[in-house]
Amino acid sequence: MTLSRPLRASALAAAGLLSISTLAACSGSDTGGDGGDGPDIVASTTVYAGIAEHVAGEHASVESVISDPTADPHSYEASPADAAAVTSADLVVYNGAGYDAFVDMALENAGDLPVVSAVDEFERATSTSVAAHSHDHGDDGHDHSHDHSHDHDAEPGTTTNEHVWFSLPTVVAVAERVAEELAELDAENAETYRDNARGFADALAPLEEQVDAIHDRGHFAYAQTEPIGAHLFEAAHMVDRTPPGFLSAIEEDSDPSAADLTTTLDLLRDRSVDFLAFNVQTETLVTGRVRDTAEEAGLVVVELAETLPEGEDYVTWMTGIVDNLTAALDGVQPSGDAGH
């Protein structure tokens, strides 16, 4: 689906919006479960709801606070109803590290509530910590605290990229943690939850094999409009040639410098990269121009997103992404080896 090209929505609403005085239903849709007899899971986005669904099966209900497939979680404006849904859940599943900060704000009023943070599982799975990001809004309403493109400047063993659902070992670990939390809440179905988590891991195993196969072929180079898929690409030992200044500007909802934009477009025109990774949820006039240039140069565009496309579960969605990536590189000689 081709989306229109709006700039990002306004930044997160103030913490005061997260008052739990309104005990209304969650803004996301109920995506499954047993109608209320089992544990109630609330996830921040459809990505984490999708992972939880695989584990919950028929024995628990799953809701996503953000259900709009075009919404950008970075700038999601949470409501009191969202906060009420989080604080009344039996289990909360979210990203963490400031990505879905509205959950952290709601949890301040939740007491001792079971929580699965994907960032925590990323740290356990990869031995790499994720630097937390605050949401400091300037006078123009934009969030100026995010700078996810300079991982090479991070402390050793630390990353500034919080988009950890593109790390396959991490989502497996998230599913395992969800299973253990549900087993505590619903001992009668504990083994079913654990079996479902193992089934989820088995479904992702072929994708990990595909990523390993790309890794073994050499260092492919790519450009990107935002670094949301970087953990997947790093697992394949790919090389990002996008100018850091271009990425920083796009994430701050500002125009990149003429020099950074020219460099990015030249990378594509000259086919100095093997594909373009494109975030469909934050398309602007600038990123649209980048995509058009890639397509004119005959480069494959691998579409990424921050929430699940409507009607798809996590496994189906990620299978499509990895298949597209594999197809983009079929018969291509790695262009990033020269830099290694």
C-alpha cells in the first residue's frame, strides 16, 4: 500500500492526559482470547500484540493500545482510556526505552503489575543495552531528544536503536517471557503457553536461517529512510551508507541538509547500495523523493513499518520482509565489502 506523505503527527501528549480517572475501554481492538475468563494482555502496539497472540492462543485476550496500522508510536497521543487499559491489564507487553513512553507513564500508577519489556529481553538475548530516550519537546512541537543513527558513537555494549522487534532472537525471548508470565497468572494452561512460545520460535527459525545465509555471502550495503530495521540488517552484517545527518534530520521531522540529501540520492543513482529500506509510516516529501530515486535506479525497496499491516500477524509480516530482502539480494554481489 502506498501511503500519503504527511509529516509526523504532533509529539506525545503531556503526562496529564494519562490520568486514569476515565475507566474506559482501550483504544485498540480486542484481538483474541477467551472473552474475559483468562488473563487480559495489553500491548503498546500491534507488533507486541501479535507476538503475545501467538503465545496466548485461546486462553488469554490481547489488546493493542495502538491499533491504527498507519500510526507512528513515536508521536502517539495517548488518552486517559489508554492509561486505564494499561493499569487494569493482567499483563503489559511493550517495547521500552522511551519508544512507547505512554506505557511507562501509565505504569507509574499501576502498582505491582506484570510487565514484559522487549528492550529488557533484547539486552538478555544480545548482551547489549539500549540507551533510554526521553521525549523533550521543543517550541516547535517536535521531539529533539531522539538520535538513533549514531550507534557507532554509543558506549561499548550499548545501542541507541530501540526498534528491537526487528531482532529475531529478541522477539523469541519476548514470547518466552510472555509464556512464563502467563503461566504464573494461569497455571492450568501453563504448558500450553510454553508450547505456543516454542511454536513461535520454530516459525521464526527459517527466517533466522535466511538472515544467516545473507550474512555468509558478504557485506551488503544499503540506504534507509529511518533506522527501524537496523537490528535485522546488523544480524546479516550489512553496511549502512546513509549519511548520519540525513537520518537525524528525518527522525527530528526536519529537512536534511542539501549536502546530506544529495549524498543520499547519489548513493541510489550510482547504485552504491544494494537496496533501500523504507519506513512506510513516516513518508514525507523528502523520503518519497528518496524512494522514487531508488526505484528509478532499479533498486529494490524493502518496506518496513512500526506496526503490523492490517490482517497480518508477526510471523507472516516478518516472513514477507525477510523474503523481500532475500529477493532483493538474489544474484547481487555485495557492494559493502570494499568498506571492510
